[in-house]
Amino acid sequence: MKKIIGIIGLCWLLGSVAQAQSDVVNRHSNFFNTHIDYGLRTHFSIGGSSPLGLPREIRKIRSFNPGLQIGLEANATKWLRKNKEWGVRAGIRFETKGMETKAEVKNYLTEVAANGAKVRGYYTGTVQTNVENTYLTVPVFAVYKLSDDWNIYGGFYFSKLLSNTFDGYVSDGYLRQDTPTGTKISFEDGSQAFYDFSDNLRKFQWGSQVGSEWNMDRHFKLLADLNYGFNNILEEDFHSIDFSMHNIYLNIGFGYTF
Amino acid sequence: MTKKNYLILLLLSVSLFTSCIKEEALNAEADIEVATIPNEALVLQTKPSIGNNSVVFRLKRFSGSFMQAPEFVLTPGATIEPASGTERNFQEPQKYTVTSQDGAWSKTYTVSFVVDDGADFYSAFENAEVFEAKNPVGYYHLFFDVTENGQKKYNWATANDGYNILAETLLEEGEELAPNVYPTAQVADGYIGNAVRLRTQSTGFLGEMFGSPLAAGSLFIGEFETAFPTIKSTRFGLTYNHDKAPLALKGFFKYKAGEKFIVNNAPSALTKDTWDGYAILFEKNAGLDDNYLAGDHGFQDSRMIAVARIGVEQQIETKDWTPFSAPFSFVNGKTFDPQKEYMYTIVFSSSKEGDLFNGAVGSILHIDEVELVVEEVE
């Protein structure tokens, strides 16, 4: 929570510096005060880390909880012309991406590993997955003004992982060691085997983000966008899960333009 | 965008995730799930014990022929060769091959019928064979005795099968998978001939993750079927084929406690590791279901009618073979009724609180010449 308050504080600071700048240097027109908007935005995210198209090993999603995922961003939009039709927006954003899911799987190749030792096999049963990551993200977008009320934007984002959690447990099922005919390790009566792949999360993410914003008045706007991570959220040499998972999130929030 | 639009977008993205559950793959497993024979409640002592590669039927008495036509329930869609219900001669164990529904996997089962109508409660631990486990690979001892019919019976079980899940990950530098790296193994230099060595071992980080932070060496009458919680894997008990109540548990032991006593489930009654040995006589359920005692019975099961357990004066460290003896006492206000059917078990552990995963890595118990005394010696 402290961290979130810190981020909010930082964003306001950045915002007020930007505003102060635009007040002070108004007399001399330069790149930073001509056809440029400084803004803040905040959003809630709903989404998950998911394979593209669920593999057939996943039989049922029993529950999905997006949790409270938020993002705070300070950005600047440089309009190419005075009519503010096309612009380029760059910013800096702190955001959390996460979810909790409970899924039923069948013959899901996985491994339980710790300190170099591992048990690999085919798991059938319930898998609980908890993802909670914090990223420092730099978005770079093109912005297009559809009308006085509507802008659309899209582009790329680049994220550095700041804090990482990817863990969970298996329960109410069994693991067939090595092959589907191997030793059957049953998890009954609520017994669970925990796994933690937090240290195997990829430190750098990049992807694409597209969305639109609706200007309520001169300062406030509502926005929604979708973002999709191009790379697997887990490291390349990580094989405990044999399909790649991508960050796919829908952001909904509001922005303030100074 | 209006609220309504957001809602539609939200629903769309959710349905994107849920609508793409693909068609289920064919089953890849090839298990015998249930094994039966006609009139099994009359002719079998207990429910057939089904392992990953074996099925054992324990017959109450020998009818004069080993011709049997066992029937099997398999993983849905799997097939078995020879077919379920085929009559075969089980004088010797017979092989069956089960192939999975998707055709990609198969495994071989050894199916045996053992007649054990004797009431021989003496174990010398002279016979052990190396069991070659597959998936994962492992080599550990199975103890057996030979019946009057010349058949092998495997009344003593160990938890080696469970340890084998992690055995390869626990090898020390220079060690290889062999019976001597497992918690329970046969050794030479027993009190007479061969003996059993039980050793408390670490299960590493993975063991902890699986909720079994320690593996005490164990040896017991019954069967082991890997399950979690691990303590449910040990199924104590076989049919008690005698018309008198047992009197005492006797045998010989050597014991050395490991250095560092670890308590994984506080509180512990101990500060230093020690061993345990006990026998329990308990009532058999009507029918063949759930006749065994689970490893976590804690001497609280209401089916128990008599218990013999070694005392503190025998829970000592000794380098020399030392006799132990524990008399049976009736519990739960029950008495022995020769008309009733009973089960019995004998259990040894290199760590007394091994069922709670409290113990010292390196504690070693040797056991030999174990006898369940039934008749008074004149």
C-alpha cells in the first residue's frame, strides 16, 4: 500500500512540475510548450497471464479473480500540428498486473521444482495460480483525434519487472511421474503441493496497447485500452509449463490533462 | 465510451478466454483401477492390492487349482491383453498389458494369486529381491517369504516406493540408485543371516514441498500405495489367520540415533530420536473395503482390540543385537472372539515420531528375527 501511495505522490509531483513549467515558460515558445499536453492517468486492469488459445490440457476455468490491479501514469502528448489531429505520446507508468485463477487440467505437463531438484510429470486435477507483478512501463503511442470528444491511440509499451510473484498450488488431483503411466502421486483430502515460479519471470516485457479516450471536459477524460505482451512472461529457458503465457489486460480509467 | 460499451467489451474479453476450451484429448493413462473375481468376498482375504504395475489377490484357502478368470476395470477407453475375464493358470504370476485410449502409452502388470492360509508369524528377513521401478527409475528391496505352495508372498511393506519419487534428486555425489540409498533395505550380518536396516533420511526441498520433510525408515505388515498426505500411503494390516489372540511381539534390534533431532510438527514428546516397534490386532470390516489402518491411526482407532508396543526401556541406543519383547494388552474394552475375523499389523520405524516427520536424519534401526507370539511355549 505504501508503494501505491508513493507512486500516486510521484505522479502528482511530475504533473505539477509539468504544469509549473507550462505556466512559467509560456512566454518563450519551444518544443515543450507548443502544441503539447501534459497529463496524468490512472486505471484499473482486468486480465491475465494466459496462453494464446487455451491448450487442450485446460479443461475448465473454475474461478478467475482479477484482483485490484492499478496503473498510474504521467505522460506528454506532442501534437504535430496546431489542429491537434495527430500526436505522439510518451510517458512513464507504474502498474500492477495480476490475477488468481483456479483451473481444472488433464494431463498437463508440469514440474515441481526446488533448489535444482525437480519432479516432472503429467498432472490431472486443480491448479491454483496467483500472479502479482509490478512493472515500470514506458508507453510510446500515436494519438489521433477522431472528434472533439474522442481520441484513439495505439503503440508499444516497454516494461521492466519491479516485483514478481507467480506461484500457486495443485490439489485434488494426481501427478503421473515422467509419463502418463508413471507412479501416481495423489493429492487428496485437501493436501496441496506448492510451486513458485516467481524467480523465473522475465524481467523485460514489451507489447502493444490500443485504446480510446473520451473527453468529458477540457481536463477530464475516460479511457479504455487493451494491451497484449509480445513475449512469454516466463523466461525462455523455463520449461515447467510447456506453453507460453502472455500478459493480456483491459485497462479502464480516467485521465487528467493540465 | 459509455458504461454500456465498457460492459460489452468486458464480456467480450471474458468470453474470449472461456469460449476457447478445446476438445478433450483421449485418455493417456493405462491403469487397472479395479480387479475382481467372482465370489471374492468368500474366497479373498482382503481386497486385491493394486500397484502401478502389479495386482495381488490373496486367497483364503487353496481350492486345488490356480485357474482364475480375473476381471479388470481400466482407465476409461483403455484396453487389456489378454482380455478381462480370460481364464488363466495363476500357479505362476501372469502378465497383462494395458494400452491407453490414445494408444500412445502402455504398461505391463504382473497379476498373482497367493494362497496364505498359514499362521506363520515368524520373519527372518532372509529373502529380498531388487524391485526395478520405472517412471521414475529406482532399485529397492522387496521382502518376501515363500508359502507352502512355493509362491512368494510380500507381507512386509516399506515406504521405499514413496521415497523413490525423489530418490534420484536426493543422491549424494558419487552415489547411484541402488537399494542401499533407500530408507529400508536388506543387509547382511543380521542376528541370524540377513536383517533389515531402517534409516531416517532427508527428503530435501521437494520433500518439504510435498509435505514430507523427512522419511523415517519403515517396515510394516500391509501395503504401501503412494498418496498425499503421505501418511495415508501406509496401509497397515493383513488378515489374522489364527483362532487365538496374539500374546507378544518379539525380535532383535540395534539402534543408533541421528545427531540432530528435527521437529517438523510440534509439540514433540522427544528431544532425541528413538525407534518404535508395535503390533496391533484390529477388527476386520465386513466385506473387503477399507480393511487397513492408515499410517496416522495414532493408536486411536476404535477397531483396535489389542496392542503390543515396545517400552522406553527398549528404546535405547545399542551397537549389539539386543532382544526386545512387548506383551499384548486389550484395548477399547474388547476381547478376542475366535468366531470373528481380524486383521493384524506389525510396524517398525527408525524414528518414533516419523509419522509426524519428527526425527533425526541418520537414525539407523536394525531389525531381525521378528515373531508374533501366538502360542504359549510350554
